[in-house]
Amino acid sequence: MSKDATPDVLADLADAVIALAHHLELRGATAQEVAALTGTEITVIREIHRAPGSTAMKIAEATGLQRSNVSATAHALERKGLVCSGGADGSVRGTGFTVTETAVAHIERVRAYWVQRLSLMPDGLWTDLLRTLDTVRAGTGADCGTSSTLPS
């Protein structure tokens, strides 16, 4: 750990991340347009969207959730019409999950809301922020399957 990463600096960083997450929480009409989901359901559906065909085991490994909780949550999302499971032969065990068109529409609305909220940031912050994001993803293992892919 860097000598600059004092406990106060780390706590301030965590506070800033939480404040940003709060800023991005769904509110108003956008929240009403998206199915009401629990935190675990959001985590699972985001992972399924990022990695279609993932099994409960793979989702658990990627998210840090218990496999049994992932399985129960994915099946709850299936009952809500947001994910599908099963192979072409109709079997379910050992096959992965995919998101439905309804879920994709919800995810697109959420992402559009986030874009609208983040577009209010001053232009000068973007390059440093995106490079920092890639560094944080690499350092924490929190890679969500995307990269800012900034030019060097």
C-alpha cells in the first residue's frame, strides 16, 4: 500500500464512491419504468447480461455470492420474465442463464439514466477518471467485462 493511502484517504475514497453510487441510484420516472429488483437480483442480472450463458457457479464466482443464493435468485428472475435458463433440449441442470428482451430494455433504460447523470461532469475529468477506473478494476478484481479503452 502506498504511503499516500492513509486510513483517512482510503475512507474518503470509499465515501466518494458511495456518494457517486447514491448519485446514480434510480429515481423518479426512470425507477418506475424498471422492474423493482433486490440488490442481489441486480447483481445477478448484471452478471448474466455481461456473460450470457453463465451457470449459477460461474455467476457465484464472478460476484462473490453463494451458488445456492445465485441459483435461487436467477430462478426468481426467471419467474419475473427477466432471465431464461435451459438448453435446447429442454434440460435445465448445468445450463446457463440469459437475459430476456424485457431485461435488456430495463438495462438500457438504467444505462441511459446513468449516462444522463454522468454527462453532467466537467469534460476535463473524463480522461483521468477513465484511466483510474481501469486501474481500480485491475487492482480489485472488479472487472465488469468492459474497459474504457482510452487511447495512449
